[in-house]
Amino acid sequence: QLQLVESGGGLVQPGGSLRLSCAASALTSDYYAIGWFRQAPGKEREGVSCINYSGQRTDYADSVKGRFTISRDNAKNTVYLQMNSLKPEDTAVYYCAADRRIAAMCIRNSDLYVYWGQGTQVTVSS
């Protein structure tokens, strides 16, 4: 069973940057699509970004386009989410998720992902 561990969250001022990491446990974790999702208190979960197994397909929510970049290093079984120009509305718990069935695709639909990490808190505040 695949295990995912997020890290890199924290408190940052508006305009600042953070890089989230999603480390996967399985030796075959390079054949999974990975999605980043976030959920703020009182709000629905939002699909922030996704990347397919090869890294050739990526997608972003309109709210983060031009500010966030997703990438993966399959040799390290790790997916990254570089977040720049952070805004207070980016404050949320960020989760990474993985699924093998959609490995070749990039879909920001949380219902399609089976494996989830525990989440990491991102707070953007002055």
C-alpha cells in the first residue's frame, strides 16, 4: 500500500514562498498520478494541481496559475509544489494524493484518488 507524507508547510507572509513536498513510500510510486488538494475551514476541498506519472502533463486551478508549480523527482519518489506570491486566501491544509489507475493522466478530481497523505498546514498572514 502506498503511503504519502507531506512536508514543507508553515507560516509565511503575503507575497512569500513555500515549497511543499510529498514523499511516497512504494518502490513503484513513479507510476502514479499525483494531485495536490487544499481545504480551508468551512470550504470545500479544492484541486490545486496535478501531475501525471512522467511529469509531462500538469494542470492548475485558475486561482494558482502563474504562482504555483508542480514537479516530480521519481528517483526520490517525491512530488513538489512550489508556491510563490502567496496570498491569505491560500491558507489551508494541503494534501497530496496518488492513484495508479489514472497514472497517465492529470485530473484534479479528488474522488479519483485512493491514497492520501495526512496534510500540512499552510498559513499566509502578516
